[in-house]
Amino acid sequence: MAADFKSRMINPPLVADIPREQAKRWPGRTALRFEGRDFTYEDLDRQSDRAASVLADLGFRPGDRLAWLARNFGVFWDVLFACAKTGVVLTPLNWRLAPAEIAAILVDARPKILVGERAFIEPLLAGGAKLPRTFLLETDGPDGFEPLIDKARANPVSHRPGQDDALVQLYTSGTTGLPKGVVLPNRCYHASGEAGIRADILVPRYDDETALHPLPHFHIAGVNFGLMAMGRAMPVIQHRQFDPAALVRDAQTGTPMNSFFVPAMVMMLLEAAKAAQKPLNNFSSISYGAPPMPEALLDAAMAAMPNARFTQFYGMTETTGSATFLTHEDHAPGKKQRVSAGKPHPGNRIRICDPETGAEAPPGVLGEIHVATGGLMDSYWANPNATTAAIRDGWYKTGDAGKIDDGYLYVLDRVKDMIISGGENIYPAELENALAAHPAILEAAIVGRPDEKWGEVVKAFVVRRPGCEVSAAEIVEFLKARIASFKLPREVSFLDALPRNPSGKILKTTLRKM
């Protein structure tokens, strides 16, 4: 069935041409639905031209930065394509950060203007942050940004960016240090899109299939998923933020839905569906990425969404989200590779290297994952030292630990999260996956605790399922049959929830401090 809709997939060399081409091919087709309003591809192209006129009136030149501090408003896509058409670099900021952290990123990014929600702008001003010229969303006042767009003329944009011109500047999550600005030019998105088309990834299966979009726009997947859907002429159903109960309600409409989550979101979606006693049969495609999905959660998701094709993506902001993918067929129960991150996208290369020497490791040997891809970032913004440290001869050093077995990549953990206890290497992800199979455990995280005798010992942080009880001793006993004795936790602490960053990644630095 998917082959019938492959003709809808476009991947122009410039992101600016997505609305232009789709407006010619499908002018009246819905491109975006946001809080009860539908916008066609013709609307999207026209509105982004209006937004481009606003940028010109504000004195923007190619290469200038526009900072965006807001949740998932529909107007984001007008501004993204306006920036793409004019060569302006859109810089979405993580609104979940503390005001001081946002202020530090603004200093680093040096934007010409800041557009955002009052709820996030006012704490910055109260904290004494020095802001560039600032506009607000959802206001008709003189500092309102959307009225400027609505009143502007939709003049065709004469500027023609190049493939090497920056499109977006996304900031890393900062789990291992201060956030860094990842500069992604047009060529990155073209290469990533080409890899997806060659691999038949996320081809629509139904004519009315929609893209249910709850991912934050400051995240690489939040930008990628929307562009992917529009490149396939799929309506983007934009949610202002992730709300599992709202997604469950959307899943009852009867419309086939394609969506992208991180494993934590999948877990919350299943819990919300269970609480509401509603099915999730309308999902036709589920993509997931960020941390690996525990096998027990994968089994539960595939059972709850029986009509969905599952695809895992492994990648990072620095590679435009592109590295490897695991097909739906490889997710089948009983297949060894279902817990892997799959194989490289067409055109990508993966290798495993010794994290100390950089020498390539033989198949099956653990080491640091390196990625070579056409989607490799241009640089870290204004940070040449970090860029040089991360990229060597076209290879990006991910900092993730893994191995390659029969062509499949297995991502085990962050290299720096590895625990060395008595000279033995212990990868937390192995223990976390084992703990996920316990019926009383909702989620768990493993970190190393300093120890005078062993250097480090294993400590487990566990979140119990609602209404379930389990002791530390029972957890250790459960693990004894599944992992080597030297890997067993010496200490178990129970939490109401694990600390996470907005991308869904567990903040192990916070757990270590605890």
C-alpha cells in the first residue's frame, strides 16, 4: 500500500522550496492543523512569504539569528520557512530551562530579535537578563509578532540561499555540560531526507494519514518530523505540547496517525490510554528515538498499537538525527536485532573506535560509536575547539558506547556513563533493560557510586508502578538470574519519578548528585 503514495514524497535541495513545491502540487491540501484551524499548503507558502517580508522590514540579513522561545505554536512553521527563504537562522530555545540558562544561551546565540511567550519572557526580564528586541506571541499589542505577519504583503522572496547556508541553530540538551549551538545548513536536511526516501522510511500508507506532532520544536526531532510530514504532503496535527491524554483523544477520531515519540512518551501514552480505557488502534506508524526502548515497553507498545509499523531511529542533533534505523520487520518478537539500533541509513557509515586511542575496533567489540553522514553539522556555533574535538576526518564522535554485530548497531550507553567496578566495565543500559521486565517497576536508571574498594559500585534508582510494591532485596534477587553478580546493584533508591531533560533523556548527572 505504501508504494501508492511514494510519489507524494519530495526532497528539494533547499528547505525553503518545500512549501513552494507543495503549494503547486497540492494547493488545497491541509498542511497544518493547530487548535481547530486548518492551513493549506497554499496558505503556508503565502504566510511564510508574509513572515519573510516582516524579517526584511526588521532589518534581517542572511546569517542573522532569530531566537524563538515558545511552545509549539502553528506560526512556528511560517517563521521557519520564512527564515529558510531569506537565509535567516532560526534558533529555537528550550523553554523548560531555568531563566538563567536561557539567558546564557541568548548571550551565546546573539540573535537580532527574540520572539516568545510572555510566560517565558517575563522571568528573563525579572532576572535582569539583557534581551534583544523582543516580540510576543498571542497578543495584538504593539509588541505582537503574529499581527505583523498578518498585515504584511506576501511578496515573493528574491533571495536564494545556498545549500551550505545555515537553516537552524539547535542547542544540545546539556546533559554533559553547557548547551552548544549546533549549526545545521540546508545540505544536512537534504541529505537526511534523501536517506529517508532511499530507505522507504515513513512512507504514508493511507491517503488521509496525518502526522500527530507533540514534539518540542527546540528538539531535532521536533523540526525533522514536521518537515518530513510536509515533504510527504501529510497534514501536521500540531499539539502545543506533549499531553498524553490529549493524544489518546486524538487517537479515537478514526484517522490513521503517524507519530514520533521518545520511549518516555510511549510509556506515558500507554498509561493514559489504560487510564481512559481507550484503544490506540488508529496509529499507523510509530517512530521512536533518543534512548533505547526497553524490550518490555516495546512489547507493550506493539500490543497496544497493533496496526502500527514501528521504526527506531538512532541519531543526534549533530547528525540531523540521522545515523541508523531499525525496520518494523526487525522489531518482530524473538529476533535478536529487535533490541539494536538497526543499520545505517543509506549513505551513512558507522564504526566503533577505542575511546582512548581512536583506533577502529573489530566487530563485536565495545567502543565509542562514530558516524559519517551527509547530515553532519557545519559546526558548533562560535566554538571551534568543541567542533574540532567532536569531528575528525568527517567522522562525528558520538560519545555513545556500542558494538556492531552482524551489521546491526547496539547502543549500550554513554561512554562516560560506563561504570568501572573492580576493573570490570558495566553498562547501565543492560541493567536498566533487565529491570524494565519486572512487573512492579515502571522505570529505572543505573549510575555508578564512588567506592573506596572497587572504585565504583552499581546504584539503582527505581520508580514503582502505581499500586505496586517491591523491595530492594526483591529487585536484586530478580536480577541475579539475568546478569552477572559483579553487575548487581549494591544500593537501590526509590523515586516518584526520574529526572529528565525536555528531550526525555534521564539526567544521570542529577542522579549522581543525589
